[in-house]
Amino acid sequence: MIIARTSPPDGNSLTTRADMISLRPMTKASTPFMAAALDQARQAQDAGEVPVGAAIVDSRTGEILAAAHNHTETDADPTAHAEMLVLRAAAARLGVPRLPDCDLYVTLEPCPMCAQAISFARIRRLYFGASDPKGGGVEHGPRIFDQPTCHHAPEIYGGIGEAEASRLLKEFFSARR
Ligand SMILES: [Zn+2]
């Protein structure tokens, strides 16, 4: 399992600049797709849903197969997390039960349910934004991909688009208080 984290740029040290340069290929490739996930998160906020968005990309073509945000309130469905929705939509669109050539972008660390579904779907790479110490299941809690019962772990890249993803979540929860 690979966990790569981008560090927030401080713009001062040469080391940081060098790190940014070395991260550029991955960041560049992932930015438009995480932007699509963040756009979904903003739509979730407008819909009164927890602002989490996801997009799933066919790595062979670079096409976004599906993008969605949380729908648990709208659909009265406890499983309608953004990741579950894009996995279902992408699999239905390709007519296959597993997505080994696909990459999933999500603005928040997936919960244990979604992490397990990502494993079942054989997702190639997982890119996520903010960490979720309270509800996450990748770097926190049950760490689904590290378990012996987990038979496929994607490559994992955390901290992509983290600042914007965190800001949306903080705004949402502070408005609810
Ligand atoms: Zn989830």
C-alpha cells in the first residue's frame, strides 16, 4: 500500500519547492479530477448534504465515468455516500462488476463501508482530500486496506485538494451548530 501525502506549500524553503516539483506529475494529473469531486462537494452543501464529493475516472481514457455527492438525506439511504454512488454508476456504465482500470477521487477519507466497497471494486488508485480521524476507515479506525481480510488494496494518495475539502466540511458543521 502506498500513502503519499502532499504538503501545503510554504513557499519559503528550497526543500519545499523541490518537493513540489517532484510531486508535480501526480498533482497535475489528479487536479482536474479532484476539482470535479470538489465541485460535487459544493453541490452537496447546497443540497443540505454533508459536503463530500467523488469522481471515478477510467485511467485508460482519462474520462470521468461518474461524479456524485452524498445523497443520504435526499434519498433516505444510509449507504448513499458519494463513493458508493460513483462505484455503482461507473460499474453500471461499463457493465462490469469490478473496475481495476479506474481511479477514485473523493474529497474526504473514505469510511469503512466505502473503503471495503473500493476494495471489492478493485479500484486501481484512491485519491482523497481531507483526513477523517473520527469516521475514516483508511488511515484511521479499522484501516480496511491493511486487514488480512482485505484482498485488494488500491494505491492511496491522501491530502489531494485537502484545504478546500476541509474548508467545506468545517463550514458545513459550524453552520449546523
Ligand atoms: Zn462512506
